[in-house]
Amino acid sequence: MPATARHQQADFAAEAAQLMLRLGLAIILIVVPTGAIYSRRLLFTLVPVGVAMILLGALLAPSRHTLLPSRQVMFSPVVQALVLLLVWVGLSLLWTPFQGLALERYGKTAATVALAVAAIFMLPGRTRTSNLNLMPIGVGIAAIATIAVAIALPPELRELPDPEGTSIERAALGLVVLVWPALGALAVRERWASAGALAVATAGAATVVWVPAALAAMVVSALVFSIGSSNPRRVSRILVVICAGLILFAPALALLGQYFLAGHLPPAVSVWAQPYFLWAELIRMEGWRVLTGHGFDMTVRGLASGYLPAFTPRSLLFEVWYDLGIVGAIAMATFVSLGLRAAGRLPVPAASFMLAGVVCILVVAFSGLATMQIWWITLICISTISFTCVINAQARTVRPAARVVTDAPVLRPRP
């Protein structure tokens, strides 16, 4: 084949690869956040399609990097902690009372994580500006659509047909999570005015829909961003102590709260504290189950079957301890700690935005608004893919400084 024909064929393949990559990212970053307003099930349908298009684009690229991840990535501490957590969750299926349902949920969760990891590995090492713009465009369109739907519909009709929950509230929650990589994408290009407008639109959507936990998560993560902008590594170390401490010592806090506060709180506050007093009672009855937990998916199925009271805590802290025991809590604390430390070591400003994004996810999970549901895991995976694009763009924004040669040789004209 002539060299010209080979060159044209490579150009066609590169253009096709870029088209598939852009379409895949557009589905994940634009269509999914907006479609979530009308149906939560679109999340499960469109995300695999978008990931498949990203993988196809990587396969079509003539200068694609190796399909297998490097040893440095595979054996990084964060990945090892994630694998350890998934392995322990899989082992807990041996003693969970609802093995069939738990196995199905575990398979869906593992498949979702595997798809996200594959998409991250197949993303190009340098994110183009056109692909980077998809994140703020998607969040902006979804925020405007959420506000419009929330205002147009009366309160009794805001719960669109969905057998598993309120679509518009979960769409607002998704906006609060996905706004941080979108803001990071704008910050990389120094579009600070656009970033401010996008943050206001997202906060407005969460306010109009009225999701208090989402608003609280956004406020806390904004505080983390403002503090972490100057010294993200130090802030990440502080967050490790706070978050890991909450995960590891949550049962002790429940026991202490019951011991000192039970019977001494006003009725309104006592109703709010009752789930945690119940947790303290369950801890006293656990025995050796504190070590292993009751098995994956036990909290969800126990609430659905009536085995657990209706006022059982819905927080991720309770779910980890009750389902996975102290081993699962240690694995979860390790994974969160290593993730926060890795985020703090990123270049500025990506580090501060990623710290805010991680804290936003943790606040929502600790509050109990979303814990380990498949739609929530999928949303976290989308956020991770988005942050990967931001990091790949951030790494190419600073050009190396030119080296000044002081003792350069002087060229003399020939006689």
C-alpha cells in the first residue's frame, strides 16, 4: 500500500475514533444528567452505551495506547483498597440471608465499576477542549431543565412515574455531584465567570426541587474547596482524619450518644436521634457479628422485609457496619483515606475541585440520602470518569519553562 494511502487511512481511523469518543462522552455527560429528570432507568441504559462507544473509539485509534493498564495503575494503593473492599463484599455473600438478591446486586455493582474502570483506562492521555466542554454543557442544560420542570409541575406531580423513587430529586442530587468536575473543567480553561454561573444554577436547581441533604453537601464541599485551594495536601490529610474517624468510630459515637443523651433530649430532637439509639441497641446484641457483619445487602432487604424497624439508620456508616462488620469498615476507611490523599496530590486547581467532589459524595452517603444503590454507584462512576478527563487536561495546561543558556558559544563569521 502506498504511503499516501496509509496516511489517509490513519487519518480516517483517527477521525472515527475521535467521533466515537466524543459521542460516548456526550451520552454520559450530557444526555444522562438531563434524562435522569424524566426516568432514572435511563442511567442504566445509556451509561453502558456511552462506555461501549468510548472503548470502540480507543480500539479504532491508530496510535492507541496499550489496552492493558500499567502495573503502576493496577497496583496503586487506591486500586488495591478498592479490590480489597470488593473481595470482602463478595465473601460476605456466603453468610447473607438473602443470597440470591444480594448476588444479583453485587454482580450489577461489580459490572458497573468494571465498566467505569475500563472507560477510564481507554480515555486518551490528553483531553481535548471540545471534550472538556461537554461537562459544563451537560450540567448547565440539566440544571435549567430541572428548574423548569420543578417550577412547571405542581408539588404532587413532581414525582414522575418511577417505581423506585423520585426522579427529579435524584436528578438534582446528581447535579450536585457532577457540578464539581464540570467546575474543574471550566477552571482548567480559566473560565471563572462561567464556573460561578454554573454553580449558582446548580444550587438553584437543588433549592427549587428542595433536597436539603444535597444543599448541605454542596455547602460543605464548597467550604472544602475554598480552604483547599491554597494547600490541598494539608486539607486532604485533615479530611482523612475526619472521614476515616467517622467510618471507624461511628458505632462508638452511637453508644456514647445513647448513654449520655437518651432521655435528656427534647421530643423533636429525640425523634431525630432515635435511629442512632436503635443502632446502639443493635450493637449490644450483635456479638461476634460485629466482626463480619450480616452480609451484603442485609440492611436493604431487612428494611424491605420488616426484619429491621422502619426508623433504622439509612446512613452509609450504619450500612457498612451492619452488612460488612469491622473488616468492611476498615476496608472502606482505607479506600476513602487513600482516595482523599491521592486527590490532594493532584495539580492545582484540579486537586481542590476533586477534594470537594469526594467530600460531596461522602456527605450525601453519610446523610443516608444515597448509600450503595446501583444508581448511586453509577453516578459516582460518571463523576470519576469526568474527573479523569479534567486531570488529563490539567496535566497539559502548564508548558515547561524555557531553559536559558548563559554560556552560549559565539558564532564568528568566516574570514
